[in-house]
Amino acid sequence: MPLKKQPPSLEHLSLSCVPKVVTKVCRNAAEKCSDKFYLQKISSGAAFVEVNKVIESLQNALFTYTAHYFHKEISEQILLALSELLLDRVSHTGSGERSSYLRQSQEERRKLWLKDQIILQFSSMLCHPAVHQFSIPHDLDLSLVKALCAAIPDMSSLSSLDLGPWQCRKHGLLSLASHQDGYSLMFINNLTTLSVTDVSLDFIINISVFCPNLTSLTISKSEVNDEATSYISNLRKLKILQMKDAINISPFGYAELLRKLPELCSLGRCDAFGEVITTLYHKWSLYKRSVGTIPAILALEKIDCEGPISDNELSLIADHCPKMRNIRLVYNPVVSRRSSSESELPDLAVLSTISNLDQLGIMSADFYSHSLFTVIKTAGGRLTHLELTNVDELNLAGLMMIGDHCMMLTCLNISSCHYTPEPSDRNKLEQACTPQALSKEKRPFSKLRRATFILTASTHIPILKYPIFFALNLEELKLKQIYQPMEDIFISSLVSWNPLQSLVQFHVTNGPHLSLMAANTLIQACPRLRQIGCVSSWGRVEREELLAFKREIVARNLDISIE
């Protein structure tokens, strides 16, 4: 049975009081100041003098007199409180005062307006030297988001800023009237981490001018092009760069970034990386001849490429990216882009020469024909993460090879691979999956903690059974079966392969034949289980039945979440 819920810690209880304190102080200040100052000129700001004194006192209580390791969570709780306060006012006045200004007196209108402004003024509570990290959740009220962004220039100690999905250009965030987009960045020059969405070229220019200390930059859903990358390349301390949905950057733009940013470790998702490495290092490259100087070694440690990469381009990566630790790619040996580098190792085998590689993801390759098995045999001892997607020629011998050579593996993802069953598979499984083999100190998959499987046929069960049987320390398991829906009895079989004593999270998607009996089986078998995901999508689970099941879990005080 899962563990019972434990009493919350004193730290947790203390932090849970922060929203209550902020809400009470903010509400009282809004009520008193609106009653006192509503007759004065709205533009005079007399009410805010008293409000700022209250804010300063509350800042001292929450930041100055508390330990620094609480400050990030306190900031989050303050945002939660202000957001709830604004939503509460909308829920109480949305169908009354706020939507019926015509029925209000002039006095009521002025009071209501002043209350809202006072609540928003409390966003300046975060303008304190103790606030170093600031992240804006996606579900805040827009007026509060704008007030927070207006207060950011006064957050002088801010080193990390994440605006989440809020669109800077659309809502005018971090911009001042009569100035370029992103002008507010000039006041927070200690920033080292920045994440923004929907920004203009002017915004990117201001990032390059006012944020010289940035080491991590994420730009989402923006029209980033080669001109923008020329400004980003001025951020010489940048180590992590992610440009999500950046479809307008050419290989030359990425090449310029890699050439000018000597410390860049991660380029984020770049589906044209094969062309980029060719642009940089092909001996007949026009780009290489035009710029003159190309660094012999890149600092890149991570590549995420869902575009085709050939064997020649892999050779260039191995030669010029020796620090590479994490690579995810689509292998395409027929790509015609040629390189001056000729490796003696065939196809994917060149990856085994990258000495620091410990995370590998391969898509659309053949396990044997493209020498992926060679990588497993020669470099598998270093791998901690392995992802195989749409890989052909995978068989039981290949799985056993992975288990025998990848002894450090903690995360395994096998998705939509083309498994080749053999008549002897059943006997091999029975001979391999024995109590004696399970008791060995160096058994396969002994360090596996997280596993994900997407199966395309019932004949693929060995892909699932062999790793799970040996993974006694498995903590997270995700399953998706596309063509052969799982039955409740399958979950019982799963538990018979492995008692799952360490399992914490379990997710099954596409389960049209699963019922709550499967969830009960897991709850009874897994003492550390904390979450069962996607239960509401199971085909034989009715809504009322699921609600009753959740009520039973609450009544029994089980520390488990059913989603």
C-alpha cells in the first residue's frame, strides 16, 4: 500500500501563511486608503505614500528578517496572493460593481478604481535586494503582469528573469513609452538568465546592449532571423541559447553564433545542425572562406536536432565538438552534403569516439546496419540516458546488449521501434529472466530509474519485459501502446515481472480497455507510488466512478495523486 500523508513540515506551514498575511495586509490597506483618499485628485498619488510605508514594513517582515533560502518561495507566494486577490475582486464585482458602473455613484467608482491601483502597487514588494530570481506564471491577471514588469527596473539585484508565455510585443512588457521595446532592461544589468516570448528585433538589440552578463537566453515564438543572431552573438558570456520556433534562421546565422560565442554550450533545438557544422568546417565552404577565422574546437555540450545528419557530419561533430555530452539526432546516411573529413568508422560508430558522451538519442536508424550496436558496445559504459525512436532491426539480442554494456543507464526511452521477433525469444527470455540473474550484483538495468515505452504491436512485449524485469529501482514508468490496447490483466503481469517497490510515478496513455482495477492493482503492489497519470483517459473509467475512487483515497489518507 502507498504511504500515508505525513504532517506538513514547519517550513511548509510557515510558507503557506505568506499568502494569508499578504492578502490581509493588502486588503486592509486598499480599504482604508480608498476611503481616505478617494476625494483627492487621482493623479496626486497621495494614497500611495501611505501604501508604500505598509509595503516597506511587509518587505522587512518577509525578506529582511527571513533566511535567504526561503526568498524564492516567498516571492512565488506573494504573486499567488496578489493574483488571488485580483481574481477574488473580479468574482465579487464582475457581475456587480465592475460591470455596472452606470449604477454606481461617482464616489463608488473612485473607490473601486483606487482599490485596484493599491493592490497593483503591492507588486513593488518584490523590489527588494533579496529578490534575485523572478518568474511570472502563465495564469496571472494581465494587469498584475504589467504592474510587475513596470516594477522590474527597481529590482536591482535581479539575476534571473522568466516572463513565461507572456507576449512582450503584444502587451508592451518591459517597454517604456517613446522608447524601443525592451528599454527597461537597461536597469537590470546584473541579469544572467532571461526567458522572453514574442519579442521584436529592437527588443533583441536592447538585450545585446544592456545584458552583457547573460549566460542563458531563451527566446520563444519570435521572428528571429539572421540579423537578430548578429546581435545575440555580441553576448560573449552566453553558454545556453534556446530559440524556440525560430524557423527564419539560416545555417549561416547559426554558424555565426557558434563562431562568435566561444563559451556556448547549448544551441537548443536546431534542426539544421548538420548543415551548420558543414558550413563551418567543409573545406570548400563559402562561409568559411569569407570570415577567415573559424575556431578549431567548439564548446558545445548539447545538440538537439530533428533534421537529418549524415555520417560525414557526425565525423565533423566528433572532430570539432569533443566536449559533447548530450546529442539527439535523426540519422540519414544518404544526405548528399559532403565533408572533407573521412572517418574510418562506419555510420553511427563515430559517436563512440566522443569521450564525454553520456546522453544519446537516435531517431530513424538501423540498429545493426548503421552500427548503432557498435556505439552500445564501445561507449555504452558511459551512457546514462538512451533514447531510441523509430529504430529498425531492434531485437532481443540488441536489448540484452544494451543491458549488458550500458550499466550506468538511469533513463531509457524506446519509442515506436521496429522490433524483429524470433521464434527463440520466449525461451531466451525465460532463461535470462531468472531469480539467479536478478540476484547478481552487476545485473542489466540495475541503475535504471526512468523508463518510457511506446509499443506498436503485441509482439513487442520483450522490449518492455526484459528491461523492467531487472530494473528493481525503477521510479518512473510511462507506457503507450498504439495498436494493441492494454487490458487490466496486463498490469497484473507487469507487477509479476517486477514488484515495483520503488515506483513513484506511473503513466499509461491510450488505454481504452483499462479500468480502475488496474489502478487498484498498482496501489496494492507499489508502496512508494505517488502518482498514477492519465487515469481519466482510460476507456473503462467513468467520471463518477473516478470521483468516488479519489474520495476513497482522501478518506484513507493515502499520499497518492490520481490524474
